[in-house]
Amino acid sequence: MEFAVDKNVKPKRMAILSIGDLPSELTCRPLAVVAVLGLDVPTNPVHTAVWESFTLNRKPDRAPLNFKHIKEGHEFPKAKPKRSSYEWHVPKGLLKTNWLHKHASEVPAVAVLFYDLDWDDLLWNEKRVDCANKLENLRTNLQGRNTKIALVLVQRNPPLPGGEDMLATERAAALCSTCELAAKSLFVLPHSDHLFGYTLRLEKAFYEFSQGYYHHETRKIKSHRDHLNKTTHQLLFVRHQFKIGFLNELKQDIITALKHYKQSYANLMEVRASAANMLEVKTVAGFINYKLCRLSFLLNTPLDAISQFRKHIDIFKSKTGPAELSFEHSSWLSKQFSHFGDLFDDAVKQGLAATQTKHPGFYFQQAASHAIMRKELCFSLCQNVMEYPSPDPLEGVEDMEFFGQRPWRPGSQSIEPPDPQRENKGIQALQYKEAYTVNHSTIIISLLSSAVSQFKKYRGPRMRRHLMVQMGEEYFYSREYNKALALLGHVLWDYRSERWQYLVSNILTTALRCAYLSASVQDFLTLGLEFISNWIQSGTEEKSVVQNGIQKVLEGNIPPPPLPGMTVDKEEIEELWQKALSVSNEPLIFTVEMGSIIPCVECRMRFVSRTFSADERVVLQIHLRAKCPQPLKFSKLSILFTNQHYNEQCEISDETSEILGEARNIGNSTSLVLYPQKTKMFTFSFLASVSDVGQDITVSAVAIQLGKETRCCAILRWPAAGNESIASRLPWSSNMTGLGDESSFTQLEIQPTTKIIPRQPQLSLSIEHQPPVLMHELYCIHVKIENKEINSVSNVRLLVDLDEEAEDIVRQHTSFSRGEEKVSSLPIPCLDDVVADQLLPGEKISEEVFMKVNNLGSRIILIKVTYDIEVEVDNKTLLCHCTREEKLEVDTMEPFIFSVNLLNMKCESVQKLRAEEPFLLQVDVISNTSLALSIEKRMLDLCPEVKTTDEDVVSNLEE
């Protein structure tokens, strides 16, 4: 709730506006002012409830009114006497500074007096007179104004239906007569449970009153038109049309308001603009343009708003005004774009559909660009201004009568300055304030931040990154180095991956300077290691300074030398670095992921073979190539495996390089120094663990350590997939020299994984059998094993099984056994037994394996022999598990095929026989095996009358 100040207190001065700023009354929604008098809000609960019913919970569907609570004794702004003639009147400016505030907040369209009075009040006559006096005082206070006056009686009881309360009707007429008030301006507000309903009715009536007031005000202003001429009163044409537009906004007639604002803007274009009044013209043009664009968005015509804004910028972009104050023009342009961006963004929040090519972000970006230009012009124009002039030429700026005018020549419309000396001092004062009181970086960062948010929302990643770089640079200029580092580090990754060499180099230089000036040790070392790479576009001298600085920091000598071109306070920098390294008593150890930055050292790792036998050494080669201007010394080289068991076996440090080189067979070189553009290879060999036979051994990373772990240490780490790092995708520029053996290095194949295969067996395995395999037969397979190893073997196991690809139905009808007596009727799908605990060199064993098959078809039998053997490798005994296997493919068939025919005694085939008639039975037996002979012999024993035609069988039987 708002309360008026005491009448003895001087009115508040106008808020000082910067170039391009807008008055708050211009940016908010204009609402009709309703002055509320007679309510004792702080002490009277009934009055408090009445006031809150008008002011709280004002939703968009309620009447657009601005209720102002006025204390007793408050004086409204006095109305100016009506001008009788404009013949000799020469306007001194375009738009008065107090007019907007006066009509948006101080001059009410409706003044409402609330008075506690019931129709049956015992003191009716006395209160009636008192009420009339209060209304008379209100009319006197508003003398010269057309403000509508209304009276609201706050009563305890609700009124009776119309016409039934004769007392109320009679006294209402008497009250209107005494107060000289029209009956339609008298209202009753019962304080009951339905207070809010009565309030809404009153609001509607007040809104209708306000419509009449603003309609009358616009007609009064229009009546001046006949007295004006464009030769002398061109400024008044602009002013009056603007006033009519604003009053129509208060009236909520947006279309009519837009029409008059357009006319005001057109009239402004006819005003003769010079260096003397250019700021005033641009200021008022900015006001009117803002209104035109805002109302166009409200009317859902965004293309009209964009068109108007573009026209506005095209008209004024070249009208800079005085050259000494050209930074003001950039400031004004920046504010124009910023205001339009805010309008556009508000329209989007209200439901307007923006696109990827048309959204507020472009306007915020342009606003930031003009703000940057403003800063550059300030540096070039204001650097020589060292003191503020005296007396102050800007004194009284808060009391200026017209927007956009200079305080040292108020109301002057002449082309030439009336006082050149005072004009020069005024310009000097503005330059001084621009140079020493304006934080340009804060303004630029705010605009860039708004633009970044918009481009992120509308998916413009490249533009967003470009703006973030600009933000980082502004943070750098404003000495907020940590924020600059955060932003620049965020975008560096994208520019690296997209191979923007020039951009990466520039951003990296700025980021490195931020790290140095903020004494961020880790960032300085990380960025410095990236900066010294020959892919970065910078001089060799500058890179050498950075590399020397890195070495000094690692050795504990701080601060490092500044980059060439930097001017720093040595004492301040030394204090910062000392504080940074003394924050914790523990040493500073951090890891630099070389696959994510532009590396100053490249690494390629490869196992010399894709497979290694379990009884031979695994050989791993590490190739390191320096791409920095000076030799790089490191203190440790470590290979990290997915199986950490091998980590300790592949490590070398400067203290133990010679010992480790001999003990661990580290080949080629044990010197931990990398020379520029030279490749150095380190070879590691080790024995694989028995548990890793059949498994892969994988290098997860390679790491070299710079510095000592006791004070400051940077661990450079390359991922195993080195070919996927940023370095492998970087193009080599033609201006890079001294690439050395780059071609041979890049051709090295990266092989971070090898497989450990079992030792090759020297044991022989032979298989004997006699096909075919008959159904239900115990088919015998002779397996012969001979030890051809030079040592004895142990734990010799025989595995007989079907091939892995055998179908389930085949497995269900196949069983195995080592002896005929052990064959089970139940299927035993796999035979796995120890056939010998130990087998001496040259010793042989033979095993019979029986297979029983219950269905036809072919199958593949896997016969595998495994054993353990101890072998000696480099004076170390290894227990190796060896395997020899063979596959046997067999077919299964029926053992016999029978055919039976019935013959008579004449050996003729018959189908039927008579009783007691002799017959012959012909049985043809087709044998698939020699076993059929014994079966046929058995048949002859059982039936002597059988005759056979198989001569071989007969001869065998005779034998």
C-alpha cells in the first residue's frame, strides 16, 4: 500500500537517467490513477479490510486501476493556468521530465472520499455537513483539474432492495444536495461478508469515471492544435501527440495510443536536429520507439515491432552528435537494442513464437557490441581527462525540465552553444564520469549473459560459445580472473575438438594470463603445458618463457615469470603465489588428461604382438614425442593396466632408472628427458600371470610425472585409445617447422590390448576307430597319448564330448564311457577323467572310449587332453596348463535291414494260403557289418530247414 508524504516535505527529485535509459513510468503498464481518501488504514480494521479489498490480489481480469492512498492534507500538483495564445510562445524542449510521473502517479483520474456514515446514524446532520466540507476541500485541492470526484459511504449493514428503504432514499438525496454531488457519484459500501463483490462493482464504476476523465484530457490537448504552426511549434506537435498517446494508454485504448505515438514519431523526424539538440531528439525518439514496439507486441504484430525498430536504428545509427561525446551514441544504441531485446523476450514469455533466426538473443548481442564500442571510444577519448572541472557543470541535472538536455544550457534550442567555455567544461565532466564512474565490463557482461541465455534456449551453440569468449575477455579486463577462467575453459574443449587453431590459440593465451594473475597453480600448469605445444600459434620465445615458468613452479620457485607483454606488480603477484601454495601443507598433485587438451607430448603404446604364449615374455613399447620448444624432463613413467597386478612391473623413475632398466628389461633408453621433435621409445617386458591365460591384457593409460611428489607434481596421463584423442585429429599447419620424424610417429599403430594364449603343447594325441557307428552299439574309440615334452607332465585329463554346436536332441541320445562295463543306460553326455597323475618324457598310454548312440545322423566328437607342466623362463619356473584337442566326425546307421516274402512250394509269391498247405518263408537280410555272420549262424541253429543263398555265409558256417 502507498501513502503520500506530508505536504511540508519537498517533492522528490527526478531520478537521474543515463543515456538511453527509460523512465519507470514508460516501461510499466499505464493504469488509471484513483486517489483514495478518508481511510484510516493503520488503525481502523474496517478501513484496512476495505483498502486491501481494492489493492490485494489484483488479477488481470480486474479493472486496470492504480489505487493511491492519500493522507489528509495532501496537496495534488497544481494545474497550470490555461494559455490564452501561442503566438509568442517558443517551446524550450520536447518532453518535460515531470509530465509522465505526474499523470501516471500523482494526478488522479478519479478521487474517491470514503466516509463512515449509516442512514440511521444518530449524528446524521453533523456528519452530513462534515462530509460536505471534506468534499469541498478536495475540490479546492483539485482546482483546475477535471478529476472525477466520488463519495463512498462505509456502512455496517447491507442496504435493502431498491426503493424499499425510504429513509435511505431521502437522506441520499439530501446528502447529494449538500455536497453538490451527482447521484451517480454516490456509492454505498457495506462492510459485510460480501465486501469483495461490492468492491468489484465500485471498481467498474471508477473505471468508467476514469474513461471520461482521460477522454476529456485528450480533447483538451487536441484543442491546442489550431493555435500551433510547424515553423515555431514543431516541438509541441511531437509533445502533444505523445501526451495523447500516453493518455489513451491510461484509458486502455491501445490501438488509438499506437496511432498517436506513430504520429508523434513522424513529427519528431521533422525536427531539425543538430549537434546541440541531438541527444534530446534521440532520447525522445527512444521513448516513442519503445512505446511503438511495446504496443505492437501487445497487439500481437511482432513483424511491425521489428520493422519499426529497424527503421528507428537506420535513422539514428549515423547521428553521433559531438565527436568528443561519441561514446554517448554507442551507449544510446546499446540501450536501444537492449530495450527491444527485453520487449521481445517478454512477448515470447507471453506466448509469441520465436525462431532460431529471429529471437531476442540477436538484439542482446548487438547491444553488447555497441557497449564494447562505447568502452573503446571511452579509452580513446577520455584517457587524457585527469580531473573533474570546477565549478560542476553538471550541477542541477536532477532538476532538468526536459529529457535529454544538457544541464549547462537548459531550454536552449540554438544550434551554437551559448557559452563555449562552459560547453567545453561540460564535455570534460561527461568524459571524466564516463572514464572513472562507469564500469563498462559489468554492462557488457550483463548483456552478453542475456544473449548467451537466448542462444542456448534457441540452440545456437557456436554463437553461444563466441559470446562466452567475449564474456571471458570482459571478466579478464575487469580483473575477475577466476570467472574468466571458468568461461574460457568451458569453451576451449569445443574449439579444440572443432580444430579452430587461431581461436584456441587466442583463448588459451587469455586463459593462461588469467591463471597467472590469479595464482591458480593447477590451471597455470595445465594451460601452460597446452600452450607450449607447436600446434598453438605463438612465438617460440613466448613458449620458452612459459615452459621455464612451468619448470620453476614444479621446483617450488615462485612466482613464474610473466608472459611477454604483461605488466604486473611483482610484489602483488609474489604474494598471491605464495598464498596459493601455502594454503595447504600437503603437496599439490594433480592429473592432466592429455587426451582432452592440445598435448605438448604425444604418446603411442603398442604390444609388439596381438598374442603372447603363456611361457614367453609380454613386450610393450611406449613411444613419447615432445612438441615443445625446450627439452622436457620428467621424473617417472608409469603404465597403468586394467589388471593392476602389472602396474609395478612397468614403471620407471629417475632415481631407479638404471636398476629398473636391468631388472625389468626396459629397453632402448632409461633417460627421462624428451627432446623437441624427437621420439623416444621405452620397452617393457614381463611375464603374464597364469590366471590371465586365455584373457586379454589391456593398458588403460600411460602417465608421466613432472616434478616431485613431495612439493608440486603434475601427472600427464594419456588414455589407452590414444588415436581417439584431440591430438590425433589436429591438422598440421604449413607454418610449423621442425616436425622431425612426425610421419613415422603418426604411422605407429596403437595396440593397447594383447591376448595371453596357452602354451603350445608337445604331447601327441592319436585316435583309432572303425566306422561306421551302428545304433545301440558300443562303438570303441582308441585314444593314444604320448609325452613328447622334455619334462614330465602331471594331471593328465581326457575329455570326450560332442562339439559345442551339437543340437540338444543329439546330446540326449549320445553317451560315453572309458570301459565297456561302465556304460550306463542313462545318457552321459561328457566324459572327463584323469587318465594319469604323471607322465614321464616319452611315456605312452592308451585309453578305450566307448560311445553309444541311439539315433541316426552325423556328429562331431571333441577329444581333448589337458595337462600341467613346469617350464623355466628367465630362471623362473612357471606352471603352464596345456591343451591338445582333436575333432572326429562320424556317421550313425542301422546295423541290419530285413525283407520277408511268403512263397508256395513252387517258389511263387502268394498273398493267401489254404489250411495245412506247406509254404516257404523267404528272409532277405542286408547286413551293414561283419557282425551279421554270427547272427545268421544263430538263425541256422534255431531253424535247420533254413536255406541260405549267401555262399560266404555257407562257407563260413562250414568252417
